[in-house]
Amino acid sequence: MINALTIDVEDWYHICGLGKRLSLDKWQGYESRVKKATKEILNILAERDIKATFFILGYIAKRYPELVKEIDAAGHEIATHGFWHNLIYQQDEEAFRKDLRESIDILEGITGKKVFGHRAASFSITNESLWALDVLSNEGIKYDCSIFPIIHPRYGIAGAERFPYQIKPGLIEFPPSTVKFLGRNLSISGGVFFRVLPYSFIKNSITRINKAGKPAQIYIHPWEIDPAQPRLNMPFDRKIPHYINIKHTAGKLKRLLDDFEFSSIRKVLKIE
Ligand SMILES: [Zn+2]
């Protein structure tokens, strides 16, 4: 069974939901660390000859087109993570369409290849923003990875499908992986969940998913393998989960890549 490996390419300060604390004007003043951390991920993948899907922020692609070229030249799939990393449920349809189009145009302009996949900033397709699926479909997107089937304070649709399914004509939804645990869906696929859960639990969960004949989907951010990144001041309940176990993420990822087969979403979903 081939599982899907996805990387959300954004900088360490692209954190949603912090309001003025992290407004756009502050971005310019921060040191960019995304190139170095992304190249580290590229090296980890190259050593194992593994291809992945890179959901790249338009903002990053515009500043560092050579990084997009390098990812593409290494044989990975280039997909979009939107342009400004804005939460979809805080936008209207037109603003989202514009942001999406801008990101697709810049990525396609750099690689000369069509963009098929999308992941919303912070999984922000929820019950309040399901209209975004029609926008994605109309803009030529073939698959989306934004609907997390979990209960979470800022995202998720509890009870949504856990495995790839057709959500609209011509549009497949491939959710990040979860397992049933104590009657609820528990994420094992990335972020704080991936960093905190014991490796053996994650390994057993993916084995269970694969035994049921389904592919798993894992997601990682370049900043999650960058222990030296500056620490932003944010509320306690955000800060702990954001930075916990960052120094162990790269090691955990390598173990996972050695234990399972991975490829891009396009390969897993057989999108031509
Ligand atoms: Zn993101």
C-alpha cells in the first residue's frame, strides 16, 4: 500500500488565528527560514528516493521561485496552499477565489505544469466554508486535503469521511489520517498529534489503516524540523502545542519513511 506524504511549505511565522500579533506588516521583519528547512526535507526524501506532494504558499513561491523549481526538478508534486495563508471561513467567496487563483497562477508559471491539489490554511474548510469546494472545482482543482474529520477548536468536521472520497463531481477529498480511538477520530497524521504521540502508536495506526485497504496521509511543515527557529509570543494554549517536540520531528519522520511506502497524492489517487 502506498501512503501519501505531504509537506505544507510556509515559513515559521505563518501561523493562523493570532490576529494583530502576527499581522502582515510583521512578516517583512522576520528572518525567512523556509528555504533551508525545505531543503532538509528534500534531502531526507532524496536519500530514500521518496516523492511527495508539496502544498506551497503563493507568498513563498513568489519570493523564492527557485525553491519551487528545485522541488519540481526533484520529481515531487507541486500543489497549492493558497497565497496569503488566510483562513477560508474568514473570507468571502470572491476573496478566496482571488487568493486561490493567484497561488495557482504563480505555481503554474514557475513549473509550467498544472496544479491539481489544494490544502487550505489550517484545514479551514469547515461546515461554515463548504462553499469553497465549488470554488476549488471551478478553478480546476482535482483534489483537496482540507477537511479534517476530527473535533478541534479551530477546524474540522466531526464525522466527515476518513478516507479519500468524491465530495463534488470531479473533486476528491483526501483527509489527513485519523484512527478510531475511544470512540472518536484521533489525528495521527501531523502537527502536534504527530509530534506528541509515541512512534509505536503512529506506526500501529498506519498499519491498521493499510490493513483495511486504505492509504494514510501524513503532513509536515518545514518549520517542524527546525528547532532553532525563533519562538513567537502567543497564548499559552497555542504556544505549547505549536513548539512541542520539534527537535524530535525529523527523526520521527525518517523512521516513518523507512517503515512505510510513500508517494505524492497524485500517485496515490492515480490522477493523470
Ligand atoms: Zn499552513
